[in-house]
Amino acid sequence: MLEAKRFELFEGKDQKLKDAKINLSAAEDDSASKLHLPSDIDWDMLDKSKFFFLGAALFSAVSGALYPIVVLKTRQQVMLNSIPCFKMAASIFRTEGCRGFYSGFGTSLVGTIPARALYMGALEVTKSNIGNVASVRLGLSEGSASAIANATAGLTASMAAQLVWTPIDVVSQRLMVQGGCSYPSSRAVGLNKYNGGVDAFRKIISTNGVRGLYRGFGVSILTYAPSNAVWWASYSTAHRAIWSSIGNDNGGSGYKTVLAVQGLSAAMASGASALVTMPLDTIKTRLQVLDGEGSRNVGRKSMILETMRKLVKEGGFGACYRGLGPRWASMSMSATTMITTYEFLKRLSTKNQEGFGL
């Protein structure tokens, strides 16, 4: 009888040990199936003064590197007929020299600093708050919560930045296209002449008031806000998908691998965004560089429709895609450079840099 009880006790312990091993194995399998992304840096982890100071310096350098492509894109958009990108670049260099590729850069740079600061602040605050709400209160998966948070943050940041950026964009684009009338094989829409950014501001305000500085603001919101939302959501999704295809054990990946994945994700998120928003961007550019004479009594909706009608009359619907090549290149290069610079900036600006590979 005593032996039987001992046997039952031993058998019970053995069964518990087997059950524990099964549970441990299941837990390990479940852990292995989860995607371990490199640790993200949220708003609370950042040294704000360092973040904005270094951000201004880094993004000013990025803007300077990409500015010639923006000039090419803008000049192509205001031509009455299509001019190949390389031909236009050669014409600018021949007639204006290297300075032609940086027309209006000073004005653009002055506006980039506060606009970028506003964009980054709104992006990080919104992403952090919405991410917590989506994952904790709504109970969404990590991937879904991340995509929603990034999309909402991109939308909010873009709308906030346009309050500063639109007046700078209006002035800098008018300075960009001043050399457009020098092309022997084409003509541009009617343009004013300005002696620098301050003179442009003064003339625009004297002609159209403060509203003149916000010409194209509505179209800018329609162009950039959804574009930013789609881009950030696509970037988040592509980022997770690439890490998933590489493997699950990514927590210890080197910084070069992290940068490569970020750059590829950014490039993938840029292509569709450029195609979808190109017609609106062309209309926006036309509205912002027109002199505005005789347009005071014309409603914004009428101006947008009239600009669209003229574009289609000039070269069919394809006219809305003039400058697509430079814009696509600019968006891809800008997005890839922006996101790698931005993530690098966040790592430089952490309150405690230990554990981030610096």
C-alpha cells in the first residue's frame, strides 16, 4: 500500500515536470514568433534643446544638398511646354551658373528651421500619445497601433508645419523660377522680378496682402497632409515587413543594418506618394508663382479649376506630371536622407545614450 502511494506521488511529480516543460517550450515558441524591432526612442527620452539645435543644423545641410533638384522640379512645373530635365539643368548652368541652382535658398533656409522644428515637435508628441492610446486603450496589435500612430502624427505634423512653410514656399519658389524666362525653346507663366526674399515679401504683401503669402495653402494641405499620413504609415509597415523578412532576432542588429533598413523603408514609402500627389503639387506650384494680377476677385476654387484647365489645355493630363522625375528623385532622396538623419538625430539627442550604439 505504501509502495503504491509512493509510485502515485512520483508519477504525479513526473507529470507536473512534463507539463512545465511543455509550457516552457510553448512560451519559447511564442517568444520566437514575435518580431523584435530595434528599440524606438520616444518623446520623453529626448533632450529637447539638443534635439531642436542639432535638428536645425542637420536638416539645413540636407536641404542644401537637395535644393538643386527642387529648383529643377519647380521650373519644369511652370513651363508652358515640357523641357527634359537634363536639358533644363544644362540651360540653368549655362545661363546662370551654379548660383541658378540655389535661387531663393537663403529664404528657404530661414523658413526651414522653424518649420522643421514645428514638424518634429508635432510628429513626436502626436506619435507618442496616439501610440499609447491605440495600443493600450483600443487593444490593437503593435503593428496596427504603430501604423495608426505614424499616420496621425504625419498628418498633424504636416498641417502644423504648413502654417510656417507656405509663405516661405511662395517666396522661395518665385525666386527659383525667375530665370525661367531665359530658356530660348520655351516660355514660362507670367512672373514678377524680385531683388531677393525681402523684396519679394514686400511686393507680394503690397499687391495681395497677407493672403498673397498663403496662396496655395489649401492645396498644400490637400497635397502634403495626406501624403505625410500615407508616407509615415507606409514607412512603419515597410519597416516592420523588412525586419520580419530579415529575421526575428533583430534586437542586437548593428547600426549600419538599422540605417539600411530605414533607408529602404523610406524609399519604398516615397514612390506611390509622389505619383498620387503630383498633379496637386503642380497646381500648387502654379498658384504660388503666378503674379496674382487680376485675381483678387476670383475665388480660390475657381483659381484651382482654372489652373487645372490651363494645364490640361497645354499638354493634356500629362502636363500635371511635369517635373515628376525630379520630384520622385527628390522625394526618395529626401525621405531616405530625412529618416536616417532623423533617427540618428534622435539617438544623438537621447538623455541617456547608453544602449543605442553610440
